[in-house]
Amino acid sequence: MKLDPGFINHWKTERLMDQLGAEGVIAILRLWGNAQIRRAFSGLHFTPKRLAMETKWKGDAEKLFAVLTDPDAPWLDMDEDGTFTIHGFSEHQHQVVKLWENGKKGGRPPNTARKTSPSSSPSSSSSPICEPNENQMVLENEPKARKQKAKGSIEELKSFAVEIGLPESDGENCFHKWESTGWKGIKNWEAKMRTWKIEKYHPSQKYPTADPQNTNLIVGGRVIKQ
């Protein structure tokens, strides 16, 4: 696997470190490394919990999933069938992918200009691609993640808001906001809602409301006593 010299100073890497710290960068390197070991960078089945297991992430699995699937700075792209593709892997690791393709065809194409030594044998050549071992996660037989539609219904967004610890009103707000713009720029509404939660952009997080009974503050559905 090749790592671009400018990787550590790339704006996406710096943003990743701001959001998840150095452990977030290590999680990405593990994700890329496992893709090379399994020779697969697309058709990956991930949920927040599975992604955390794949990258050995010890922190908040929901936060990791939201950051890596954020459409504004994606490390994972969701495909139409609900699986994921590692963003930009085929472009940046094209030599590795070419080796995989050659391997499926029986190995590297012969070089007629190169003389073959009588003592050489196929077993003496080393491959830069490792085969999976018992310590590697293999997800091919696991159930598929929930299929993500281009746009969701108001009930789906309200339900998902509750699922990630927000009030239904935040899901309803997202629906009406994106419906009014024709869902322009929204490639993955679940990831967008998670990202907004991390950035405290939802109304319940931005605008605390007062409880008329005892003047407590209600923030994100939680009561904070004064």
C-alpha cells in the first residue's frame, strides 16, 4: 500500500484529526490495510459497530461512523445497494488494484524481454499482497447493512433522530429543510444527520427551550435543572 507524502497535511486528514484525534488517522490506515489484505475496497458491509471493530476503534462508534461517511469529507462512500466503497482507493492505489486484477488472470503478464533463470520458480517470488488470516475480519457472509435511499420520508427521519439520541423534531426539521431544496447536495441523509449532531447544528442543540412548569432548560430532549 502506498501512502502519499502529503497525506498527513491534507485538509481532510487535518479535519479528521480535529474531529477524532490521532486515533482517527490510525483507524483510516487500518481500514486501508484491511482492504489490501482482503483485496476488496468496495461492497463493504458496515454499521457503526462493525466499522469500529474493523478499525479497532475504542471510542464512540456512532461518531466514528458519522465522520468517515460525512458527504462533505468522505472516507467511505455509500453505494446504491447500501454497501460502502473506500473513497478514492482505486485512484490512489491503482497499482495495488492492478496487481489484484493480474492475480485473477493467473499472475503478472510475461515480459518477453526478460530472461528466465532455470533456478527460478513461481514459489520464489514474493507478493506485496497478503492473504487474510484468522485474525482478520471477513464480512462477506454477514448480513447487509440497511440500504440507504437518496431521500427519506418524514417518518424515517424522525425515527432515525430518536435512534441517534435526538428528539423527533430534529428529524422533522431536516426533512422540511431538505425537501424545500429538493435534497440538493444530500447524498446520505443518515450521515448528514449524524454529522450535524456532532457539530451541534440541530435546533434542539442550538436553541435550548424553557420548561414552563419549573423553568428548567431542555436541550436535545434532556432536562437540565437550573
